[in-house]
Amino acid sequence: MAPSKLGSMMLRVAAACAAVAMTLSLQPAVAQERSNPHDQQPLSLGFNGRTNQIAAIDHFYGDGDEHGPRLCHYYTGWDTAVHTDGTPDHPSGLAANIAWLENAQANGCDEVMVSFKALSSADPADEFDPDPPTVEEYQAAVADYLDTDWETVAGYTGDIVLTAWNEPNLNATAGNGYPPPSPGAESVISPRLAAQYYLAASELCEDRGCVVAAVDFGSNGGHWVDYMTNCATANVPRDQLCAEPSKHNTEGLPPSYLDLYRNEIINAATDFGFKRSFRPAVVAYHGWADTNAFLNGTRHCSGYDDCLLERVLYAFRGSWQGAEIWNTEDGAGQPGFYSHEEMTDERQVEALEYMLELVDSTPRYTRLYWTHIVGSPSRLLITDDDGQVERVRPSLTILQDATRR
């Protein structure tokens, strides 16, 4: 890392939290893709979560646009907007979606990223279908969502971008929406099906002018192995995948979830009106694995073997390297993994500075969506029992500096 970069980093930390003293041993050493980190465009920061999260984003963005566009992230069922004979199939989920978008409009969200999953958290359990939709069912439902006049029904006037399915590789209610059928079971959504969902949504956005981010896999709970590149190339017929292992696959491992996903994009692209050379413009990933490993002291990014981001960059090189990288779910203090007491200001700042060094390691890393601004151990604001802000944490100030235009 350049001395000027280290110096500016230390000044940020000192100004925000005098107790923090960073050392070079904490710095990730992922592959540097630019000679001058100061040439990189400022990071764009978004926020994930329910209405109480979005209602608090003014504390980050302020009155102007000096911290970039207001990016907000919502999770809902894949068929939330589907109607049968004029009646919504999921009235509770649709009502929750409308209320969330009303709140997004009230809080100035310029763009909403929608990630689909099995069911909206607002839907009753008896509406849950344990079988994933067919590609045809999925595409029809997403078309209904995109063609809904959200300005009329919710007053929302901003843009909508998509991830085709939230954490398709991760069986969990908070992941793809499907509880694990059994311990260690393969994902209910296969990697080839997930890739076809992505292509189906991308085909819809070709005509509607929207963006679909590819991948969006979960990484926590050991699932960062799903990002491995075990096959030398994805650009082969389905039955020839992994005939040649990648240079990183020295143990004869089979195709990873990402290998199969990328291979299906290539082989199925023409079925959705694209050329075989079609590649995603945006690749999303969930960065928890790197952040949590840093917090636990189990590994620091130094290369492919110990760094999730490095695995993402390795997989999306060559003909795939035109894709921007969005970290669509991350934070310092993942809910369910850490307590509020464990995530002190000092510890959160250390983790955040590590995350920002990963951002600085490649100009392709353009967005980070933070989970959460209030409530969870990753919170940037300390609130009282009534939800009123009592204190701004040092990490929020550091993030404001990192995103300043």
C-alpha cells in the first residue's frame, strides 16, 4: 500500500476514533489493479433492510449529494406482484412492498435494488411453496413486478435494479428463502437454475432499461467455497465442464456453484435472446466471509486461497472482466454472529478500515451495501428505546469520508 494511502487512512481513524491504531499487519494484500488508488471513483454506499433502516439514512447522506446517490436495498418474494383475476396472490407481501417503497420515496432513495427470494417476510407461512418456480413462472412474475406502476401505487419515482435471487446458493429463510431440506443438503436452487433466473431477468431488462446484477451468492457459514474456480474455463459445453481443472484446483474438486453458474450463462444465453458472448455488466457478492474472518482473526486477504474478493476477481477475469463488482450485503458485526457488546466502536473501525482497503484494491469495486444502519451489532447509529439517535458511531464518519464526492 502506498505511504500516502496509509497516511490518509491513519488520519481518518484518528479523527474518528483516537483509540484505534492500525498496523500494516491488518492490511489486505489482494492483487492491485491500478497504480494510483486516488484515481478511483468514490465508493457508492447503500443500505439494506426494513423501513426503520431506510428511515435513518438521512444521518448518513445529509441534505446534499456529496456522499453519492441514495441507494436502498429491499428483499421480497419472487411473485410479490403477481395477480390472479385482479387479486394479488400475496396481498400481505404486496402491501409490505408498497409501504416500503412509500418509505423509500419519503427518505429520498434514488435507486432501489430489489432482491427476490422464495417469499416475502410479510407473507403468511401457508403461502410458502417449497418448490422453486420454473424459469417461465419466474420470468412472468418478474415482468409483473417491473411493469407495476410503482409511482401510482406507492409514489415511488426512483429507479429499480435487480438481483435475480438473493443468495441462491444458501438454504435458509434469510438466504434463498428455502429452509434446508436436511443437514448439508445441496441448494434448493441449483446453480444452473439460478443462472437461468439471471438470464430471464436480464432479458426483461433489455427492453425496460433496468440493470440486473449477477451472482449475489451468500458467503457466510463456509459458503465462500461456492465462489471457487475449480474449472479451467467456463466457456465449454455443459458436459465438458471441469475436464481441465483450474490452476487453483490441485485436489481434483468438482465444479463449484460458481463454475456451474458461469457455465450455464454461456450455454443458455442464446435461449434468452443474447449472444453466446454475453457477459454480466454487474456482479454482486456478499462480503461477510472476508469481514467476519478478519474480525475472528482467522485469515487476512493475501490471495485466492484466503480471500473471497480475490476469488470473485479471479472468476470474473478475461472475457468477464468488464463487470463492476457490487458488495450487496456486508457490515462490521453480522447479525446472528456477533453481539452488540462484542462490536465496540474500536473493533468496528478496525474492520471497516480493512473493508475499505479491499474496496481500494480494485477500481471495479464500486458499491457497498451496509447491513444495518440501526439496531444490529453492525449499526452505525446508537438509538434509544424509542428509536431516537443518541450517538453517531465513528464508522459512519469514516464511511462518509470514503464516499465524499
